[in-house]
Amino acid sequence: MSISNDIRNLIDLQDENITFLPGCVERAEYKGQPCKFIHGDLTYDSTHCEK
């Protein structure tokens, strides 16, 4: 199973158009609390969301 599939299963994400690369999990602090950020890529150009 790939990293992308593992993360998709972990966060119960159904959208196959979002991919995750190795090293996509970042540990950081948010509002003084330790947390983890998961960075993913959308594999197509969306026509409905503003950037």
C-alpha cells in the first residue's frame, strides 16, 4: 500500500484526486499547541474553488 493510500485511509478521505507524497506530514505548533499538518496535492485544476 502506498503512502498516499495510507494517509487517505487514516483520515477517511474518499477523493482519489488528492495525493500525498512521502514526507508530507509536518510537525509544528499552532496557537501554542503541538500539531501535525498533512500536505496533499490536487491532481486536477479545480474550476469551483477560488485561490
